[in-house]
Amino acid sequence: MDFPQYRRYKNGKSYFEIFSAEEFAEYQLQFGNISKHEFKAKILPDRNYIADMLYEYETHWEKIEKEDFLEFLEKNAGK
């Protein structure tokens, strides 16, 4: 699998940039602003969460392209 990979929650409020099987950043849209949360897996449940985003994403996430991710950032930057 090539990285980065991109996902979003089905409600469109959080977007994810997955850098590896152990590291990702979440971008949340809250009150018209984007907040970024960087995350590095340190324990097995964290690694399982990232694996779910990568391989079992259909339940909670949508797989998106880099262009969709960048559009989200550009559309909501500076609000």
C-alpha cells in the first residue's frame, strides 16, 4: 500500500491523512475552524484503529483521493 492514504468520516466532519501503519493526522471541522491532531500508535489498539482505517474502512470512513482532502482544507482554511 502506498502512503499517504486519505479517509473521512461519513458525516464529513473529520478528514484523515494516514502517513503509515503507525501514524496519521486527523483534521476536524469544529465551529467553522479546522483543528489538526497528530497521532502516533504506541500500543496495539492504536495500531488496530489505523489498520481499520486502511483495510476495514467501509463501516465508519469513506476512502477519498488526495484532491478531495486538499479541497476540504482549502474550502475551510481561515474560516
